[in-house]
Amino acid sequence: MKKIPIIFDCDPGHDDAIALVMALAREDWDIKAITTVGGNNTIKNVTENALRILEVTGRTDIPVASGMEGPFLKELVQTGKFHGKSGMDGHHLPDPVTKAASDDAVGLMAKILEESDEPVTLIITGVFTNVAVLLLAYPHLKSKISKISIMGGSYYRGNWSPIAEFNVWADPEAADVVMRAGIPFDMYGLDVTHQAYLKREEYAELRTYNNPVADFIADLFDFFSKSCIEDRGHPGCLVHDACAVAGLIDPSLFRYIDTHVQMDMDGDITRGGCVVELRPKGWPRDDEVNSKVAVWVDRIGFMKLLLDSCAYFGKKEV
Ligand code: RIB
Ligand code: CA
């Protein structure tokens, strides 16, 4: 079976971890590297969390490389209590025993792209800084990227500000570089990720799988649900980042619009917001379309895919 080459850039992060487990359950995917970026927490913590995830899933064969500590222009603002002190509070995994293969995520991404005999799919579930540096430093490698699947942005409302979603708000210049690179990107913004939730009674099923990965994910849901349900009043635990993986696995779970997305970097109030073209027919012009923006998800189908991905690790020697 020809496998799909993937580079997964993230800032674990509870929902990053769930997205990673969904990706690691794919036997038709060849995950070339997990690269980390300062975002939810420090580069040290998110990298250690990525190592923990590969250890609990038995995939320490995949190299981890740490990348940019913070955004282009400003100090990193972390997501704090939403993901806790470690960036992934609530788990019961030990400190990682493996080490990152490199502290040059961008260099490793470039090497993988150079050496790949076919275009690679990029997944971004954290701040966009690593991928932006890659595109600026190695523009000739754009042709080796088949598509980018991003969790980020929104067209209706923000979370880190009234208008801005965290991943693009934290480094809007980096998000702008990615959006204007000329590489097609699928955008899973808050508009769809707020539909992609699991209720407590739904993810409780994980505890019946009797496998350490499912238990790990259940622990993450228990912690992350507090900020989603109690603090923000959502009907369940929002699994933002998993949408960027689920859409690659089964795009039929989503409805998309082909349109133009750009970043606001200069607004006093709106800096970090996404401007998504939603005007009726005739807009955007065909040559302006740069993104498939997900607008709806089959929540039950999404949930089943997520739960099945966790069950997968009970069927194989981890
Ligand atoms: O806004 C949601 C995003 O911010 C997710 O990637 C989550 O992990 C946090 O980083
Ligand atoms: Ca994330």
C-alpha cells in the first residue's frame, strides 16, 4: 500500500495530542516527523509532550524536532490554564525517556521535503511560525508540499479575542506567510471546530477500551472539558486540532467552501483576525481562491472516527 507522507507540526496541547493519536492510527500514513512550536506552552514542554505521545503509542520510530520558541515579532503568549502548567495537564504519563532528534524543526522539514520522491502533506495544529520560516527560507520546496491542513482562524468569532483564534492570533505574520504562499490549504477554524465536540458521556466510552492510549486520551478529555464546558459553556469538549486530521482521513465528514482567506495584522482591535470572503456569488474571483474552509462537520461521524482511532491501539502491540 502506498503511504501518504505527512509532517505534523504542533504544540501539544490536549487537542493536538488527540489529533496526533488519530494520525498515528493511520496505517496508510507515513508520518515523517513531528515538529513542535512554542504555542500552548513553552517549546520545552510541548516537545516533551510530543515525546510522551509517541512513547505511549509505541511510535518512537518517528523523529521529533523542536522548532521556533515564539512568534516573529512578539513574545509568546501561552494558553495558560486551558492546557495547564505543562501544556497537557491531566495525563498520568511519566516523563519521556526519549529525546528530540533535533532542535531544528525547520531544517528537518526541509530535509524531508528535499528527499521525498513525492509531495508531502503538512498538518499545522499550533502557531504557524515553523512552517512560515520553512516557506521563507526554502521557497523552492513549496512544490514539494501537496497541501496544508490547518487548525486555525475563524470567520465568525474568535476565542483569544472577539475576532481572533489563538493559532493565527499568536503569530499573524506567520499565518499570513502560509496563507499567501500559493499552496492550497484546508482551514478548520473555530466555526467548524465548535461543532466538533464530545460530550462527557460520549468520551467516557474510552475507559472501556482497556488500552493505555485510550486511557491517556480519556484523561486529556477530563481535563480539557473543564475549560470547554465549565469555563466556556460549550456542550462538550471541543477537539479543535483533530478536525485538521479528520478532514484528511475522511473529507466527507465535512462541508467546505472554496474561498479566499487572509490575515489582519494591523488592526488595533482586529489584529490576528482572519478575513474570510463570504460575499455571495461572484466573490472571490477564481484566481483569488486560496483555501477550502470547513463550515460544517458530521459530529457523530467525527466522534466515531476519534473513538475508533483510540480503540486501534488496543488491537495492536503498542
Ligand atoms: O484555538 C484552538 C487552538 O489553540 C488549538 O490548536 C489548541 O491546541 C490551542 O493551541
Ligand atoms: Ca494546538
